[in-house]
Amino acid sequence: MLLILIPANVSGLFFLETTSGQWIALLGSGALAVNTVLVLINGGFTRVLALPHLLFWIPLEMVLLFRMLRVEMDFVEFTLTLAVLVVNAISLVFDGLDAKRWYSGEKGIIGMDDEPF
């Protein structure tokens, strides 16, 4: 999943000439930056990583969806916007489940003996 999420959410850095690219760069990179710190603090991947996704990507999804519906975009910006919308929407479903599991007490490092996938 990381091989899809990270490239999708930093792709905006390569399209800063577009408004969608700027939003993706800002909010996508924001989630990545916070999650990098959380991985370092926790010593691995935990379900708390879902929280920055929810915090940054729900507003990003709203902005991108609004742009898709209301703003005329060229093919490149439209494709970028659609790709990030779809990738993040799928991820947000899993993030919602992981956030619930984290709040329910599953706070260990994922994949270790005491914490199932």
C-alpha cells in the first residue's frame, strides 16, 4: 500500500503549476510528514498512523472533489486529481477502521507478535 499512497500524495510536488497539485502537495505531504514523526516516535508502524490521514486527507478529498465538479481542468490536472481522489478514498476506508481499532486499544506495532495485521 505504501508503494501507492506515498507516490500519489507527493505527486502534487511535480504539478505545482496546477491548483490541484498545490493542494495535493500541501495536504498530502503534511500527512506524510506527521506520519514520519509518528513512526519514529513509536518505533514502527502503528494504527495511530490513520489519524493524520483522516486529518489531512478528508479536507483534501473535499477540495479535490469540489474542483472536479466545479472547475474546468486540463487533462493532466484532471487525471492527477482523479487518481489521488480514488487512492485516498480507498485508503480512508481502511484508515477509519484502523483509527477505530487504535481507539479500542490496539496500539502496538503492526506485525509484531502481540499486534495482528
